[in-house]
Amino acid sequence: MSNLIPALDFGGPLTDPWGVSATTRTLAPVADISPSKREQTKAANRSAILDAAREVFGELGFETATVRDIIRRTGLSVGAFYNYYRSKEEVFDALADDGARRFRPILQAQSAQATDFASYLRAAVTAYFNFIASEQAAWGDAAPGGEAIMHVRNTPELLAVYAEVRGAFAATMDRDLAAKVDLDYLTASAIAVAREVGERMMHRRPLDVAGAADFVVRLIMGGVPHLPRLER
């Protein structure tokens, strides 16, 4: 199985079904319509491109897939496609941004419910692992195996996810830990660990979200007491 899902920086948003199938997509021309209708048409075309890209990347793998493969699934012309995206890499970044936007409310919910740092960490990591597992299922299991999870640039939504995690760490540590640590380093480290462990988890069968989350939580919680303390 390919794990070709955009690697979210430890959290991103959630649910938003991935739309209609390639055989039922309808794309409207953008010209000669009112501004509001034009924007709706642009949004529909952009969504159709992303839906097609999910299918193509899921079936062929990112390295093998081409822009033309994506275009053929949309019904758009080549020129129309390039009105929205300049490359398959840009499309992939857009998919990651969409995932992060959908996952962010879940992180916010975990932060609101957390009673301390450890409970937030466990809930957030578990939510992330469940999310990438559900995304993989939606992308399909037919893709060629062996491709690693793609890592993307820091898009606005991914940066918002980082800020969400950092803010939740700050709030829960204020309630829970007597000593301060470097939140930027801690957030970046937790994100990196969750991302890498999540990638390995997706290669294993049976999928063990609870076991992977427990490993991450124990690793981070075991290290936090030994981190340098900052002055209050």
C-alpha cells in the first residue's frame, strides 16, 4: 500500500467528504456569468481538480502521476487547469492545506477538553493518527507500494496548525507543569515525532493507532522532565 497522503504537521482539520467521483464531475465555463456565480464556478473547478488529484495520486503514486493524468479526470482543458495550479506539486500542497484546514477544529476540540499537558498530547496525537488513517482509506489502497508520505511546504493552513498546537501546549503546560520549556522547540519536536511515527504506523498491519500514539506520548513525556528550563 502507498502512504501517499500529505504529511500534516501534526494536525490539520477534518471531515469534508472528498466529493463526487470522476465520472460524475461537471465543470462549468467561467466566462459570461455574474461575479458570485463566477466565484462558485472557480471553486467547483478547483474542487474537481483536487478530487481528481486524490484519485490519481492514490492510484498511480505521486512520482508516477502527471498533470495530464489529473486533467483527464476533470474534463478541464490544459489551459484551464493552469489557471488554478502550476504543477502537480502545487496541487499536492493544496491537498495538504485542505487536510490541515479540516483537521484544525479537531485539535481545537482536544485543547478545550484537555485537563493537562499529557492528556492533550495523547488526545491530539491519537486524533492525528486516526485522521491520517482515514485519509489513507479515502485515497484508496490500490496505489503502488513503497512511496513514503509526502512532506509539503509550510502552507498557511499548516502554519495555523503549528500555531494551534503551540498555543495548546502553552495553555496546558501553564495548568500542569511547574517549569517552563522552550515551546517552539517542543512543538516542532512533537510534530516531527508524530509525523515520522505516523508514517511508520501506516506501513504496518494491523494498523495500531493506540500503540503508535502511546509510543509517541511516552517518548515525549519521558523527555520533557529533562529539557532545559526557561525563567518564568
